[in-house]
Amino acid sequence: MSSTLGRKVRELRQEKKLTLDQLAQATDSSKSYMWEIENKPVARPSADKLNRIAAVLGVTPEYLADEERTKPTADEHDEAFYRKYQGANPDVKEKLKRILDVLDDE
């Protein structure tokens, strides 16, 4: 029986069509570690690991850790995107700004 965290990670991973290997690589983890997160009854990743998993899955770590919520809100997706943006290198940020400018002109 997996934890709430594990079920959320598995569902989001599958929605994004990621394999365990792909999620593991994207979060700098091993495939076996990600399997444990998804399948063990008590999963307790470090704050850093939880942040990495949430970033790859496009949600907040708070959503993943919350036992009561079953679906992320649009605000959580936006917050996850903004966190990812904040960590991006300056060239990527500039490209995103230009994309938004083009879209605003439409």
C-alpha cells in the first residue's frame, strides 16, 4: 500500500507520460528510490528531493505533501511554473519573456 505522496507522484508521472527511469533522471535519483516513493507505505523524501519531484511534475511540494487534497489547483500549477522560472538561467528567462510579449500582442 503506497502513501498519499506515492499515489500522487505515480498519477502525475503517468499523466506526463514519464517512466520511472525518466523521473529518476530528472530528479537526480535512482529508479529504485522513485519506485520506493511511489510504492512504500511510508515515503519521506528530503525537502530538496520533494522540491525536485514537484518541479518535474509541475506542482508544488506543498500539494504533494498534503494528505487531504487530491488534485492540484490552477494556482499550484502556476506557482510551480513560477518556481521553475525563478531557477532558470537568464537566457531562458529572456526567451520566455519574448514569448509572452508575442502572445500578448495577439
